[in-house]
Amino acid sequence: MKDPIYVTRPSMPELTEYIDEIKDIWASRRLTNKGPKHQELENLLKEYTGNANVSLYTNGHMALESVIEALELSGEVITSPFTFVSTTHALVRKGLKPVFCDINPDFYTMDANKIEDLVTEKTSAILPVHVYGSICDVDAIKNIADKYKLKIIYDAAHSFGVKVEGIDAGNFGDFSMYSFHSTKVFNTIEGGALFYSDGRMKDRLDSIANFGIRDEENVDYVSGNAKMSEFQAAMGICNLRHIDGQICARKDIYNRYKENLDGLKGVVLKEDQVGVQSNYAYFPVLFKEDLCGISRDEVYDGLAKEHIYARKYFYPLVSRMPCYSQRGFNSDTPVAEYISKEVLCLPMYADLSNSDVDRICMAIRNLLD
Ligand code: T4K
């Protein structure tokens, strides 16, 4: 039997490197609650991204819930249905109404031309998603947010390491939420972060991550526990040492896929964005059944028979999930609808071998034939 190939595989340092990194945790018994590793990782991330303000979290989802709490958002938030459920869950769990905006057909990010029609007197923020690391139309979104005095929180879960004209992607909007989950380009096992423009938010955000505690005798906010542990931070410190090499390796894989798949009838690869230095987080492909003669689901099943486990990120749309489909949220997002029915994310991770990429592409060619 051929070895299985999964959609992703975490980047990990050598075991000895991680063990070296956690030795002082063992010695000090400082395991969590903003210890020295936590502080060190924050500093390293500031340096790596050029962002002055960062707060770490136990995962990306809690980072998102925490910023919503910190901003005391209310009413409606305009967001994308073409995302992982976390984006919408964070809004709904915080008592907000998601208003779904359609996406553009080239990069699958929120269609900035369709946002303004969705603004009402109840809108408090826009929550777009830099899906697959594709960067939203940040200038157009900023203009709309300025006009209607809305906050912008980017779900940048997929965008670690992406640069726009040399600027780190976390510098756009008021806040950018990153996921450092094991399946992401940069991981802290589980983990996440917020990058933000207003440094005065730091105390509030850090307090909200820790039950709202200000000091031993004062609790300012009614919040939960979203802290990153020292072991997670140590993994981040190790992985950050290797991040540039990991992104380069992903680029080679991306190019090999392109060489293999470009030009196949009915097989649409995502365009490169001008001025954007990608992190090659995902390799989404659209299968247009009317042109290639086979549906996305048939490709998915055919690959699975070859032990190649691609994923339908993101199908169904969040608005079509059973937990949301009956709640009366708008679902008039035709572009997102068809992209979600045609898209398949092929395996993509830094140590995917050339021969595995060739095996995946050959399997796809055989299915199309
Ligand atoms: N916003 C967006 C746009 C997101 O994509 C996400 C997370 C979030 C917000 C929330 O951030 P976090 O709170 O998670 O930090 C995975 C991830 O669990 C999830 O983090 C991620 N998005 C989502 C797109 O993908 P699943 O349900 O597909 O994961 P799973 O367990 O099926 O893993 C996929 C494949 O990865 C497996 O087939 C094997 C491989 N794998 C997975 C894990 C967990 C490994 O090799 N090792 C591992 O440890 O959600």
C-alpha cells in the first residue's frame, strides 16, 4: 500500500532543539501565565513581523473572541462565509450577528465592492479573512471602515509571513488575528496571536486573556482563560528559527505543482497577487466540471482511493452549516457558493517531497483522463 499523504503536516524542529529549549522551563517550573518564554516569543515576533504590538493566545479562535470582547462590539459584523467555522463562531458566541459578504472569484477574499450595501446603522465592524494567505483589498476596506466608523479585524489565520509591498500582513486594519495551530505555516502546537495598531490596547487584551485580572486584588473584565503556555511558546521560538527555510521549501512545492497542473483544461489555480510575497500556506485548485469532465467531489474521492487526502477547505460555506443555515442569516453569496463547490486544497507542507507532488499530480491527470 502506498504511504498516505495528508493535506498538511506540522513543521517541527529537531527533538533535541525543542528539548534544549524547554530545559529552563523544567528547571524553573514556570509553566504558564506569561512566563519568560511567552515574553521572548512576543519579542521575537515583533522583530520578525515589524509589528510593534502583539499579544499571544492559546489558539487563534480565542484571540478572535478576545478582541471582540476588548472592543465591546455590538450588533452586526460584515464577514466572509468562505472560511473556517471559527470566524463566524467567534462572532455568534459573542452575541453578534454575522452579515455574510460575497467573495471575489480570483483570490476568494471578501469582495470590497459588495461591502457598502451591507452596512446598516447596526454594523460595528468588518471581519474579512485573508483566506489561504491571499490578502484582502485592504485599501478599499479601510476606506469603507473610515467612512462608516467601523473597526476592522482581519482573520489572518492563514497569513503568517505574508508581506504586501514589503509590509507584514499583520499591519492592516485595527487588529489581525493569527492562528499558530499545528496545521499552519508557523505553529506553536496550538496557539494564536493578535497584532494591532494601537499599543494602548495591550493591557486590556492581556488582561482579557487572563480572566480579566489586573492585579491580585482587582479583576476588571468578566473574561475567560486564553493564555499561551510556556511549552507552546518554546515550540514557537524553535519554529521561528526555521520559518524562512520552511516558506522557501513551500515555494518550491508550489512551483512544482504549477509546472505539473498549469494549463490542464478545467483546472484553475489561484492567481499570484501582484506585490504580495506569499507564504504558500495552501494549494487550492478549482475543478470546473463542465470543462474538465469530473467534479471536485470525484477528484476528492479518486485521490482518497490513492491514499491522498486533500481537503474541501471551505465547503460547505459557513452559512450553509447546520448550526447556521436555519438562523436567518443572509446567504446570498453566489461567488462563494460556486467556489466552495469547486475548490479542493491539495496537500501542502514544507517537507512534502517532489516525488509526492508528482504522485498527486499524476493521480489528478489520471482522473481527468
Ligand atoms: N480562522 C481561520 C480562517 C482558520 O483557518 C482557523 C483554523 C481559525 C480561524 C482558528 O484558529 P485556531 O483556533 O485553530 O488556532 C484544521 C485546524 O484544526 C484549524 O486550526 C484550521 N483553521 C483549519 C483550516 O484546519 P481540521 O478540522 O481540518 O483539522 P484536522 O485535524 O482534520 O487536520 C487536517 C490534517 O492535518 C490531518 O488530516 C492530518 C494533519 N495533521 C493535523 C494535526 C492537528 C497533522 O499531521 N498533525 C496534527 O497535529 O482543522
